[in-house]
Amino acid sequence: MALITRLTRINWRIVGAAVAAMGVLHIITTLTIPALTPRNGYDLISKDLPLNQMHVLPPVTPGTQRLPFLAADARYALCRFDSTDGAVSVSAILPGPGWVLALYTPEGDNFFTTVARPGASQTVSLLLMPTDERTPETSGPQEVILRVTARRGLAMVRSPEQGLAYRVRNISELKQARCGFRKR
Amino acid sequence: MQILSFRTFSSPFMSFTLHKLKKRISAVVGQTADWALFIGIVLIGGLGSSWYVVENGSPLSTVTVGPWMMWPSAARSDADPYTRAHHARLGKLPLSAEFSQTYLARTDSEGRALVASCDYSIEGHELLSHWWSLSVFDSKGRLISNPAERFTFTSDTIVLSPDGSYSVVLSRDARPGNWLPTGGGGRLAVAFTVLDLGVRSVVQEGEIERQLPTIKRKSC
């Protein structure tokens, strides 16, 4: 009886309005978290990186780990690119299984990925061009022109950890990754 | 006699005033309670539910198999808002889930939290058409410092049994075979990452999920 008396004293119109407002706040909060987060994964990993240059990161250890849950299962070469003043070329050798070339927007969207296939070493050359740029007359013979909506972003070459015996070879292949500004 | 007359004069007036005041206070208290209820539901429910779903996922945004949880839209341009918020908030930058899937476990296969003070055995079978790795972190995703500098095993570095199965031991102290040190104290998280090799897609319905390793507590 006491419970029923208490329940009848609750203003159910207020409760209904509160639940509706709760839903609105839930949606607004969820949608604004990416914008309100001071430093997302892109900011954390690309800090201190030179612009339009490939940079090989040191091995991932407790002292050098740039991102949470970034495993020590790979070595990375990164290039923070900006194609505002013209196209940017990115190239890398993907010698074997586990090697990846990936491109990210500043929001963390991985908009392009290519993976190495077993038994075939491949060289990937990309020319990143803003959608409103004209196609250059000179591009490399194997170069793939990639129209990108994001003028800024991150190119990442990932070399898998294959053990001590492969480390020197893998680093040498990783260091051959290139990223550079292509003048108009 | 004078006092008595004052009493007889003031009593109905006073009681009327008190009654009015009481009514007013009760109305104010009622309104305040309504507003408190409204604000409480909105703030706790709105912010709390958003935080919970962004942090822990929901069946709408994650795939859960035993102790393993994976965000199937991670880093994709068409990712849902919860996946976007989760990765932005934690500062993760994964490969697109079309090419790489990371399953994260914070409990063993029986649902008990993974802690550094216990030993665990992670058992599975190699995935022939994918590259994979198994890594251990603390609860915030930081690698655990250890003198052996071991943080991960990959499909290239793990020691397999002749039948293709493997067993990784998580322990503070050195163990024979595939040992991952858990150092210090506190809770642990284990990440199992599967990468596309261009042979077979990682998004084949349920294929990876069926082959996820089990996590068994050995001793504490």
C-alpha cells in the first residue's frame, strides 16, 4: 500500500519528460565525444612527426608506446601528410604476409588499406590528390592516383614482428617507404 | 487575563498563517523534488548510459564471444557513433575492421577478471589463412614492462605443437614455452588481433569467432 501511495505521488509527466530528455542527452553526448576528445589516436600518434616525410617509429615498448592497446606485434613507419599545396606521393614495399599500407583521416577513419599477399613482394605507389585538384601530367608508371577528400591525414606502413632473424631485413624494407610533397 | 485574550485573538490567525506557510513549503519541496528527479534522470541516465555504451559496447556495436569483445566497425568510414566515440575517447587508431579485427578480453573464459596475480593459459589453434598476434596489456592498454621485453606473440614467433595448436602462459614468473610476463599487479587485458592476408577476408561470418582461443585460470 505504501508503495502504491508513493508511486501515485510521483509526477509521471515529469518522469516521461526526463526520459525523453535523457535520450536526447545520450545522443548528443555520444555524437560529440569525438569532437570533444582533446587528443584522439591520430593526434597522439602523429605528434612530433615531420610533415610529408616518412618516419620510422622506434620499436613499441612500454617507454615508446604512443597509443593504448598498440601492440608490440609490428614496427611502424608513419607520414603525416598534407596535400593542401599539391599532391603527396606515398610508396612502400610490402614484401610479405602481415605488411600493410594504410591511410587515415584526422578523425581516425582508415579510408585506404592494402595488404601484402603471401609469396609476392609488391611495391605500392600512391599519389594522394585532393578531389578538386587536376590530375598531374607526370605521374610514375606504377603510381595509383588516389582522390582524397581529406587534405590532411596519416600514411602508415606496418611491418609485422617475425622474430629476431627477420628484424634487420624488415627494418631495412620499412626504411624504404617514402612520402613526399609533389609540386604542381 | 490579558494574555489569555491575546491567545484567543492570535491562535486562529497564527494557525492560518502556519497552514499557509506549510502549504507553500510543501509546494516548493514538491517542485524541487520534481526538478531533482528530472535533472537526476536526465544527467545520470543520459551521461551514464552514453558513457557505459561507449566504454563497454552493446550488442548493436560490438561482437562478443566468450570473454572476447570486438568492435566490427572500427576505423571504418561508416562506423556507428558508439564505435567512433569509443576509439576517439580511448585514443585508439586501429586498422579498418575490414582488414584487421582486434578481440579484447578482460576476463577469463569463466568470466572472472584477469589479474596479474594469477597464472593463465591461453589455448588455441593456428589460423592458416590469417596473420595474428596475441598481446597482454594492463587494464588501461599499456604494455607491461618486464626484463625479458616480451609483450606479444605473433603467428610468426609463437611455438606451435605438431598438431598446430598453441598454448601461451600469462604469469609473473618465467615459464617454459610461450610465456608472456604479467609483472606488477592489477588487472590485465589480452588482445587477439587477426589480419587479412589477402587470401581470406577477416569478415567471414563467424569464422574467426569460432577459432578464438580460450583463457583458463591455472593458479592464483
